[in-house]
Amino acid sequence: MSPRFRWCVAAIAVWPALIGIATGAARGQTVEPEVEPPVAPADAPPVQLSDVNPASNALPPGPPAPRLVRRVRVGLLFGGAAVFLAGWLPAVIIGDHYGGGCDDQRCRDSFDVLGIPVVGPLLANDKNSNAGILLPLAVVQVVGLVMCVVGVIGHNVPVEPAKSSWRITPTVSRGVAGLTFGATF
């Protein structure tokens, strides 16, 4: 097994750990909501002149802003990882096993850099004019990395407070009848 191939296997083994660290660090971070001017709710009664403080000409306070929590976009994160690997693994296989289909050693040596994500295909294309297929692989790798970064950055999601409720449900079965009480707190 060549040292380059061992390096590629090690990089593949480290990738899930990096994703796990990134998702664990970004999951559940609380973000303070931005301060917005108060707006009267749509179903509220019209504002009376007596409700408004003439000194400030402001509307009465509206409902409180919901609490926001930063969530990781798991679909983008894992989709980006899949797209990145779809562009990186063929480049590694081409560089390690096929040598780009070259006959001379100098041409084969130009494909040694393909294990480097994003930059490797560009360097190999710069060293060898027969490497036209490698530019799309670099573009696919960049798109995958951008998707992963956007997925790790995540987005703010409003968190609704849990509402408690209760219910009574009739229960009927063979030879038994009764009521069931259920509650959520």
C-alpha cells in the first residue's frame, strides 16, 4: 500500500470525526433575537388614542419575540459531504491507481497531488495538459465544501414553549369499558 493511499484512507477516517465535532459544537446554541419595532398583532383590537402615550407616539408593546436557537442544517451538511466525496474519491483513484493514463514517469508524477482536496486537481491540471477531466472534479469538491460549511453554520429556528394539555378518551374493548386520562406537561 502506497503512503499516498494510506494518507487518503486516514483523511476519510478523520472526515466523520470533523463533521461530528462541528455538529456537536453548533447544535443547541442560543441566539438572542434581534430587536424589532413593536407591531400590533393582526387580531388585536384597533389602537385607541387613549392607549398611546402622546409623549412618545409609540404603539403599545406587542407579544414577546420568540426565543431563537441555532440549528445545524443536517441535510446540507451530509449532502455536501457526499458531493465532496463524489469529487474527491475519483481524483484520488485516478492519481493513485491509474496515474492519469500517462506513459512516461514525469506525466505520472504530475498526478501525485490529487489527494489534496480542491487544490490537487488544479495543480495536476497545471502540470499536465492531458488532465482536463480534473477541473470539474475540483469544482465538485468546492461545491461540496461550501454545502458543508453552510450546513454547519446552520440557521436560527424559533423555539415554541411546550404547552401543557390534557384529554379524556373513552376506551372500549371486549368486556371492558372506561375512560383514559392523558396529560402533557
